[in-house]
Amino acid sequence: CELLRKSLEWEAEMKPQSITPHSCLNCVLDSKIFFAGADRSGGPVLVFMAGRHDKFMRDINEHSDFFILAMETALRKMKDPHLGKLTVIYDRKDFAPSQNFDLALIKVMANILPNYYPERLANFVVLRANLVFHTLWKIVSPFVDARTKQKVHVLGSDFEKSLHRLVPSEHLLPIHGGTLAYEHDPLHWFDWCEHPQVSLPSEDEMRAALAAAAAHSVAVAARSCEYTAVGEVSAGDVIGWDFSVAGSHDIQFGLRMLSADAVSE
């Protein structure tokens, strides 16, 4: 079929198996995305702690490589690499839209998953969804493939019962109502990667990656133009939104709740 042909052509051009944790070391070190447990079909569970993502610190190309690395790692973890699927838990714990909501990155992920890893997603579970999330979802959903939308489960703060239907409690972290005794170490990515030439990063490499991320953040801030607006949703409920244009094409969008006192000031 067309999707399979497109996927094979992309694989031949991109060589995704050649991407290693060294290619996206800063993403590895910030510990926001990692594997923990298995869903009820035996597929790997990929946890995305969205509150740890900083859109002002990220490099879009590095994050694209990291997402591909995660998918390639998921394939290796599947019992059947040809038919297996994974579950993604997108946890909004400590989520701040102005800093963590990254439309450019979402577009990259929404393009890679259905086009180059078709039918590999079993479930995409959003935890701690609130009014702000539902507003953001209206912005994001046009970029999400129709087949992928059908696999999205949007859960609020009382998510445990619904989540346990998809992932057994013994394969869930305690913060998700489970009993899985797993503490993520960024260096686990080097254990999960079976590339024969991959070795653990040196201390100098890790420091250089963190320094590069900090420099990128300063550069983005220096060339950004910021705009802010305030709109009233209903009596007593006010939402503020802002966006910045970094460089010539990277647009960042944020949405946050504002108190009436803050607006009046």
C-alpha cells in the first residue's frame, strides 16, 4: 500500500536505525521521555512527562531524532516487531502551557508517527486534562492523523480506573496509580539501544550537551519577538495567551489561566 511504500522509502533515506542516544544526548539527559512497563497486549509503554519539556531549550532537529530513536527502541522491545504496537502515556503533571506547550514539536511527531510508523500506536493516553488542555487540543487536532485521533484517550485528574483498563497496575508507575518499582536513569537509553558501536557518554560529553542546550535557549530568547493578549472566556474566567516568533519560522504558542486581579493590574 501507499503508506508502506512511503515508510520504506523514508527508512532507506533516513536510516533511522543509525540514530543513537549520542545523536540526541540533551533529550536523553532531561529524562522527560522513557520506557516503563507494558500494556495489556504486551506492548511497551512510553512515558512522556510533558511538564519537564522546555520549548525554549529544545532543538527541533534533535527532538525529531529522539522521537525516531524512541520508536526504533519500541520496535526492538515488541514481542512481534512486525505487528506489535506501543502505548504512550502523556502526563501533564506540572504542565505550564507557556513553557511546555510546543506546537512545532507536536507537528513533527504527528507527521512521523502515522506516515513512517503506520499502525504502531495502540493508545495515546493524556493524563490530567483540564479546560486549558481541551482548548489546546482544538489547536493541535487539525495536525493529527484521523486514525491516530481514534486512539487518543483524554483523561482528567481521576484517571486511574480508565488507565488500568489499558495498562495493568503492576506495569504503571506509582504516580499513575501503579506498583511498578522503576526509577528512570537517562543512561538506560544506552542499554535499550542495541547499536554495536554505542558506548556510554563521557562526563565531558554530557556537560557539553547541557551547555549547548543553555546556549540555544539564550540565542532563541535574544532573537524572539513576543506578543501577549488577554481574552475573557466567561464571567470570572480569564485566559491569557502569548506567542513568540523565534528567528524566521519557529513560532511558539502559550496559553495560561489569569486571575481577575492580575488582569485588572
